[in-house]
Amino acid sequence: MKQQVAIKGMSCGGCTQTVEKALKQIEGVKMVTVSLAPPQAVIQTDHVISNAQLQSALAKVGNYRVAGNVTDNESKKSGGSCCG
């Protein structure tokens, strides 16, 4: 199964690598490709990964979030954890 989600908070190649590693840690994820343009992740999975699971994995590694999530709280920091 393939899921495509927009990701907010990425601003460099380091961010994409961090997001990719975080998403790969979710149970059932087989493969992840993350890009800056457009800022998104394409996830190959065994089953549908919920927005809550994605948000949880991203929150552990920095200021990244799934775009369009209603619980988003915009942070004052513009980039991810690797960007000042």
C-alpha cells in the first residue's frame, strides 16, 4: 500500500533525512521517500498508517508535522531540528 503525505517544517536535505529515518521506524513501514519540492513523504506500508502515528514519529525528531492536521500548532521555529 502506498501513502503520500505533505510534511511541514522541512527546509534542507538534513531535514528530509531526519524525517525519512523517523518514518521508517513506524511499524509496518517498508520504504519511505521524502522530498523538499514538494515537501512530502511517500510511504510504502503493510497497512494504512494513521495521521496520529505519523505525527507521533515526527514530533520525536523535531519541528516536523503532517500538513493539514487539525491539531497542528504552528511553532515560532521555521525549520526542523537541524535548522536554526
